[in-house]
Amino acid sequence: MLKAAVIGCGAMGRNHLRVLSELEGVELVAAADGDAARLDGLAKRFDVQTFTSHHELFQGVRPNFVVVAVPTLAHFQVVQDAMNHGIHTLVEKPIAASVEEAESLAALARQTGMLLAVGHIEHFNPAITELKRRLEAGELGRIFQAHIRRLGPFPARVRDVGVVLDLATHDIDVLRYLISGAVQRVYAETEQNIHTAHEDMVNALLRFANGVVASLDINWLTPTKVRTLTLTGERGMFLVDYLIPLKGSIYLATQNENPFGSLVAVYVFAED
């Protein structure tokens, strides 16, 4: 039985608490947050010890791993402290507020032997996993182009970073996973329209070393959420819609039955 704790109990932290409390083989033992009133409700709901700082948590309990869901600017210090205490760590994306901090945490993980993972949840989306399998099977042939749209309204909870670190990290991670290549060149334009401190729109063009060109259209300005990924190649096109919530079919040239239950992804192929 793995003992788990959550540090940072805002919107994402509460979601991690719920999931961990339901996982087999995991015992949720503690939560830490600077808001004592918030902790009172969580202690009753999840039957865990609560602490007002991660330092107190490390002194009071000994979890096997922690989930860090504090604001991005605090990621570096909290993750560093956890690994220095010999605790494996899952940190919400982005891993840190700067490249230098991220590289320092990666080096510390290697030095201490601690597992350090980042919450790039789209990487493990069953639709993306299935898409990767099909790409490796050669169903699309050589990939020419990728197009990402991740649009939606401004989330009031995000104040310390902009859309590049909060949203584009998902899509860059997914693209690198699917395309299996390094980014060679980047051109991007950002705008700050309604966010008080950071960019809320980015349009980026990425060229991968293997020749694939990817365009990213990401913002916090669109009233309705859009979450799509399109891959175009020599045998046709894949279209993944992350937001289709109901049970249905995956539309292929072969009209296969949906293997994902309640998760629906849409793939469109050109006929040979």
C-alpha cells in the first residue's frame, strides 16, 4: 500500500485528492495548504491529516509520494524539498516557472534517485495512446502536418502564468510523443488581451527535425471550449476531439466499433 499526500488543495489539488482516495493500492494520508479553512473541509471529507505547510507535512507523516499542485511559481521549492526528503513526486504542469528551474529539478531527481513526473495528463489520454499505436503501425504513413486548437474562456484560478505554460505545455508534450522528434525551430506570436499579467493568446509554428510542421492556436479568449488535434499524412488524416463526452463511434474508414466506452475520439481517414 503506497502512502500518498497532496500539497496544494485548490481546484486541481482537490481533484488529485479525490482520485487518490479512490485508487486501489493507495492510502491517502495527508494534505497541505496555506488556507486553514479549506483544510477543515478536506480533513472531514477524505479523513486525512492536514498541515498548513509542506514542511509541517514532511515532519508529521512519511508518504511514499506526493502530488504538488501549488501555484507554478512555488513548484521549484516544494518539489526540491520533497525530493530532498526522499519522497517521489508528481508535480502539476508546468514542471517549473523557468527552464533553469526545470533543469535543476531534473538534475536533482537523477542525483537523489527520486521519481519525478509531470502531470501532462493528455499524454495518457486513451485516444492519444490509441493514436500513437496507429501511427506506429504505419496507418497514416509519413506525417506532414499537425494542427492543434486549445481554446476556451479565461480561468479565474490561473493568475501566475499565461497560456504558454498553462495550456501549450500539454500540446507540445503530445506532439513530441506522437511525432517522435525534436523541435528544430519555433516561431510564435503572443498577445495579452484580458489577462492582467500574462499572455492569454499564442499562435505558434513549430518545425520538427523530421520535417513535420505543427501549428498551435491556443487562447483564453473563446467563450466555448475547443480541444482538437489534427494530423495530416500521406495516407489521410487523423482528427482527435478531446471534448466529445458521450458514448459513440470512432469514425474510421473501417467503421470500427468504439473501443473506449464513454471516451469518444474522432479519427477520420481518407480512403486508399
